[in-house]
Amino acid sequence: MTNLPFFQSAGYVPALLAPMAGITDRSYRGICRALGADFSYTEMVSAKGMHYRNANTNALLETAPEEETFGVQLFGSEPEILAEAARALSDAHEARLAVIDINMGCPAHKIVRNGEGSALMRDEALAGRIIEALVKASRVPVSVKFRKGWDEAHVNAVSFARMAQSAGASLVTVHGRTREQMYEGRADRDIIAQVKRAVRIPVIGNGDVFSGGDALALVRETGCDGVMVARGARGNPFIFREIRAALDGTPYRPPAPAERIDMALSHARRHIRDKGPGAAAELRKHVAWYANGLRGASDLRRRANAVESAAELLELLENFKRGLLS
Ligand SMILES: Cc1cc2nc3c(=O)[nH]c(=O)nc-3n(C[C@H](O)[C@H](O)[C@H](O)COP(=O)(O)O)c2cc1C
């Protein structure tokens, strides 16, 4: 564990921000890290896109100042192309790049039909060749993120984790749902516990952490070495403080409504600095998440969907905040 920076000390259970395509860009990752996320990964990056030097792919590799160390998540299905990407990443980012993760869990049709993401759970031999090739090519530890299995009739997370360990992975992250479930139903904690018992490398548990209490239950029930949060962090980067408080057994004070909107404002400003005038459209969903449950949220959502510029969006948020305080 010592070569993975988020295991700060023996017994420390880190809380990691999950990769989420279209959401965990560098501005949001920076915010989550500032609020206590112990680690963060890029959105999933196409190894083929790196091979063809695609400009959009390269933009995904930019990091936030708070990411003193970070992980890149790659997806692909060809061992040589993935290995080439790992070599290039090791060369370009070695000082701060702490982990290269390989996505073997994405359920999206357009990924799976290319034999990528969770499709690799159906071909352990190919998955093993990919991991071995990456481990050989990379100068930083390699991790694998996968699911419970393809469907309830093909639950193979335990054998998959053993295979990943034998192939040289330093860490695995397990999302307790099958591909067939996509994001429906409850994530299965028992499968994470089974994986934890089956391997020596650290196991990060993932699925349905929406509060500090959820994180604590996940750790207690599975023995996992870290927790990874995806949807629970949308509009709520404060969750990392809440999780730390729950794991440490210290009190947590949730943010007041105006604090949530202040966070939305600093997120928006960062994002606008990063992405320019086009940022407003991408920020709409974040604004809705930050305001979720607050008085006037549906009106704010409607107005946010109608704004035509970033400046208008900032003004809208400022006015909303004033309304909350009045
Ligand atoms: C919008 C969205 C985008 C996602 N993108 C990725 C991705 O790029 N790579 C990945 O490994 N998982 C991705 N995931 C899956 C999450 O990382 C996580 O495994 C899953 O949402 C379960 O965690 P949760 O219950 O905390 O949301 C994505 C999930 C969502 C909702």
C-alpha cells in the first residue's frame, strides 16, 4: 500500500472521488480535493484517443492544482494500445501520476459493443493480458475498476479480482452492481466483502455512498480499504468532510443552504475560467444538483436552463443566494 499516496498511514481509510465521464472534470475534482477527497481520477480516457492524439482526449488529462497526486483512468480493449498509453502517461506525468486505472466496469452500450468497459468481465483472459501489458509498460501502480459481474447469472468479481492481482494490479475497486443493473437497484456489499477476503491487494468499495453513515457501513460490512464516491458527490462535494467525520467518529455540521450556493458559485467560476463561454451549458446540471432540496430549486433549474451566458448564470446564482438569506 505504501506506494499509493492515499493510504496515508496504517489503518487510514481514504475516501476517493470516482471517475464520472462528463462530471468529474478538473474544476470539480479540484473542489472535491479541497474539501477532503483523498484522491481523484480523470474521467475515463480513451487509449485509442491518446494513440491518435485526439485533442478532446488530451484535454481530459489536464489536472487541478489541488491534485498533488492523481490517477488517470484509461479504457480500451487492445493490450498494445493501452500499454502505449501507459508508457506515454508515465513519461509525461510521472512526478504526480500515482495510479493508472483501467475501466472494466463501464456499462454503456457504445463502450461495451467495442469489447471495452464491463465487456472485459466476460473475457478474463483478455482482461488479464491487458492488465499484464499495462503493468509492464507503466512506471506507476496499475489499478482495475470493475463490477460484481455481467449479470446475476455471471457474478465473477471474486475470480476477476484474483486474476487482476495475479496479473500485477496493485489495487482494485469494486462496484457492487452487475452490468445488467447499470445504476439500478442496491449495490451489493457482500460481493465487496468476498473480494476483500479473496485478495491481498487493497480493495476500494464503491456503490451507493450518499452519506457519512453509508461510508461507515460500507467499511464495517466489507472490510474494504477505502471508499469511492460517485453520484453522492454530485452537487455535494461536502460529502468528503462528512465521510471523514463519520470514519473518525467526530461531529459533522452540514453546509447551510447559502454555503451550498457559494460552493456552486466557486465551482462555476472555476469552470468558466477553464472552459470559457461554453461553460454555462455544462454547469446547468451542477447548479441543479447543488440546489436540490432547497427552497425555489425548481425555479432556479428552469432559469439556469434558459441562461445564454456564463455571466448570466453567475448572476442567477447570486440572486438565488440573496433570496435564501432574505
Ligand atoms: C454520469 C456517470 C459517469 C460515470 N463515468 C464513469 C467513468 O468514466 N469511469 C468509471 O469507471 N465509472 C464511471 N461511472 C461509474 C462510477 O464511477 C461508479 O462506479 C458508480 O456510479 C457507482 O458509484 P455510486 O453509487 O457512488 O454512484 C460513472 C457513473 C455516472 C453516474
